[in-house]
Amino acid sequence: MSVITPAASVLLTRGPGSRDLFAILRGQHLKFFGGFWAFPGGKLSAEDTEATDHLEARRTAACRELFEETGVLVARRSDGEFPPTSPDLDACRHALLAEQIPFASILAERGLTVRAEDFALIGEITTPDFAPLRYATTFFVAHLPPGQHPVVWPGELERGEWIDGQHLLAKWRSSEILLTPPTVMSLETLGEQPIDLAPQRLGPLFGHLSRGAIHPIFFAPFVRMLPLKTAGLPPSTHTNAYIVGNSPRYLIDPGAEDTSVQKCLLDFLKSETPLTAIVLTHHHPDHVGAAAVCANRFRLPIWAHAQTAKRLECRIKVERMLNDGDRLDLGPCPGERDRSWFLEVLHTPGHASGHLTFYEPYYRLLFAGDMISTLSSMVIAPPDGNLAEYLQSLIRLRERPARLLLPSHGNVSARPVELIDAALAHRAKREMQLLDSLTDEPAAVEELTERLYRGTPEPLMRFARAQVLAGLLKLQAEGRACPLDADRWQRS
């Protein structure tokens, strides 16, 4: 069970009736939505949580985070006025960021108070439980105090700017920027309304999500992620299905096997625009668990690679065989209506012989399936898994100019090349360890696994053995290792 961290976020607007808000660009190096535009905010500090009242703690955190990230201090003097931007406030901000002074001291020494009426409550949403980093974030609306000016100092953030909320959305739709899903959801729900109407417009939606509704997780227009609880390998607990396209629209990898999760998915799909087909990356159970159920309920064809179809024979009927280089039409492109919009099919064997990934070139999205996880390394299990093919497939994916990697397990990443390079480096390190463990004296796969994966929990050791065997078979094909019998290996 992942830990849920309390947090606060602020929609900072110029004043009542304004549609402008202050947006921040998160640093590329950050693990949580690095490279994405968002609203100012962050997690509660130990000092914030000293408040006995839940909302008071979150208001204080919202005020402190806004001050740290933008220099805007929404706190009043005893006369009801706000302090103006000044060298003194800048010095306080520097000291706060350097953890040289607590926020409460800054407020107390200047006779400032954080008032409830200055932070209009929108509601709270919690990151869905598929993600390793989860936040229960309380959202507020605040107005820019007179005489203050937001300034982003480089560090965790790259920059900030005032912008009409709908213009920010337009930049996202035209592929100019990345927006966090809560930002997309908030701005789309607000529409053309002023920012200070967010409590009335967004409050009901946040309440609906807190009661268990499927979150509207959009990383590009008409690209929605649906994290579904599945019986995958630890640490994975979910498989990400994706709905992609305007018209046509496709459902990629509905993997839920549990009937209660399937019911939730079916209920959701009933209210959605009709789908064109179900598309599978490969045949593993946590990727196809709800495929037949969805196909039967909505009379949808299932498309996959021929090798996947063969392995699903007599269980799931595949009506169209997808081949490397095929294009799946996605309808009118949201950011450029006259442009063709499609998914390119890439045959990427290795994890499975029929594994497919999909590349969308306008928003530069790479639907990676089980080629890459942002939670752990992927299992390559012979005979269907082939380590040499897997590595070649990774190298091929690295050549695609992807801006976002959308995996089947874990959160989306804006660092595709870095992730692929890390996966290649991990495999190279494992190979060197395997070679070092091989000698002229024959060793069994079990013995080699114990050497290389010492301390691994027993339930996972069978997967470790599969990894060792995959490595040995690759070395054998390269003439660097040879089997003496069905189980024992040595260096060539």
C-alpha cells in the first residue's frame, strides 16, 4: 500500500472575475511531473501539520508553498492589508527555502495572519492508487494581493507566467506544453468562467472523484489513462488501459480480471463515446483480462499481433492482425484539424513474441506496454521472452522522438530516453554479473540465480530464474556461454 502524502495547491488569480491564473513549469529533473505546467503547491511540512484543524493546516501549507514558489504572500496585517513585495519579503523567502527560519516565525515577526476568507476551498482529490507517489491535495483559489508580484526563482521550478486558463489549455492541445492531469481537468471543467468560480464549478467533480469515480487522467487531448487493478507482478498492482482517439477511438489493454473492477470499467465505458476496437499490446493475463468481456458487451473487435492471437486461441478471438508499420487512424487531430492523426504500430518482441507498442507522432506519445515500467525492470521469461530481441526493441524505441512515455505499469514519464537508457544500462550490468558468475566449472541455473539475486523474496525467485535463463540463452547465441546439459552452464 503506497503512502498518501497530504498536500495543498493554489489557483492564484489576478482578482475577482479574472480568467488569468499563475501557472508554473516544474523542473525537468523532478520525479513527480517533471517538465509539466501546473498550479503552485506542494506537500505539507511538519510545521503545517501542527495545526489541529485539517483545513487550517492545508491553508497554511497553501500559503507557504505559494510564497516559496512565487514570492506571493497571501497573509494580512492586523489592519487587514497585505504586505507589498519588498527586499524584506525576498530575504524571508530565501531563508525559508534554505530552511533557516520557520514560516510561522516569518508571519509572527511581521504580525501577519493567514485568513480563511483569502483561500476559497475547492475540494480535495487523491492521486489514484496505481501511482507509487500519491498525494491527497486540497485545492484553493486565492487572489493576488495588491502591491505583490509573482516571481519564480530557478530550482525545483523553471519559470512561471500569468495566462488565461483557456489559453493554457490551447497550448496543451497544440502540443506546445505538457499539463498535469489535475490541471487539465480543472481548466476544462471551468471553461470560460472566471477562476474564482472554481469552488462552485469544480467542487462537485472533486466530491464525485473522492467517492470512487474513475479519474479523468488526460496526458493529451483524447488520450485518457485508466489505471485498472490487476494481478500483476509486484510492485505493480495496476495495469494502465488507455482510451485513444477522437473518432475512431481505441481501448488499449483492458487487463482487469476481477469482476468488480470489470463492472466499474463497463459502467464507465457505457457513458463514453462508442469505441472502434480493443487493441492489445500482448497476451499476458494482466493486459487481456477484460478484453473479451468488453468486446462482448459493446460488440467490439479485438486487434493484436498474429503471435498474440495464436497464444490467445480458444480464449479470446482476435479479428484483425496488426503488423509493424500499420497505422491506426485517430480522427481529426485536436491541435491541427487538417493534420492526419494516427498511431503507428511497432512490433517490439522480447518481453513477448507478439508485443506491440504504439507511437503517436503529433503529441509524441509512446504507448510502451511492457517494454518499460516506471516501477521496476521488466521480466523476460523464455521461451516466449527473448532478451536479445528485447534489447533490440528498446534501442528501436529510443530512436523515436517521444516526449511522453506511457507505460502499462507505473506513472507516465516525460523522460523517455532517460528511462530507456537506464533499462539498457541495467541489463548490461546484469549481463556482466552473470558473466562474472560463470566459470569453467559448470553451474546450475538455480545456483546462478542464488548468487545474483541473493535476498530476493522466495515468491519472486521463479522470475529471477527466468531472468538468468534469458541471459544465458543470449550469451549462448553470442558464443559466450554454453549448456552442458538441461540445466548446467559454463563459459564458452
